[in-house]
Amino acid sequence: MSDERKIVSRMFSSSLEEIFGGEDLILEVARDMIKDEIKGKVKKTLNEDPDLKAEFKDALEMYYEAKIRQAIAAFKIAKASARLGVKMAPEDIQEQVHKEIETEINRIIDDTL
């Protein structure tokens, strides 16, 4: 039997899952197609209405800024929590932590220079 006939025979005897890698692949392709269609409609609608486009852009900028502020707040909470943990530790551990921090800061400065 030729290679072409083997392939055709396999395709007819195989399930769609074996051929296309399961329904997940098909669903992923469908989702991508739907997202592309929605993106196209959103872009078209925004391009047709400059005021709406400006409003949408402003809202996105506010959202992006809020996400940055959220990240900064999370960093500050982590920093304050670390300081609180060190202050609650016994004196000898506090000294050890301070020495390790100083060593790490010096290493970072040396690596940067």
C-alpha cells in the first residue's frame, strides 16, 4: 500500500481527536477566531467615533495607572512586613539580618559599578 493510501486510510479510521489533537485544539482555534472578530469590531467602532475612542483610551490609561499603583502598594506592604518581622525577631537575629542586607547591598553596588 502506498504512503498516500496509508495516510488516507488512517484518516478515515482515526477519530477527529487523533487527527486534530482533541477538542481543546478546535476550541482554542474557535476562541481565537471569536476574539479576532470582536477585536475587529471594537477597533472599527472606536475609529468611527473619535470621542468614544478618546474616552476609552483615557479609561485604559487610568486602569493601567491603577495597576501600577497596586503593584507599588503590594511592594510597600511586603517591605513593611519584612521590617516588622525583623523588629519582632530577637536582637542577635536582627544583627544577622542587618549584616546580610548590608552585604547584599554592597554586592549589588559592586555589580552595578
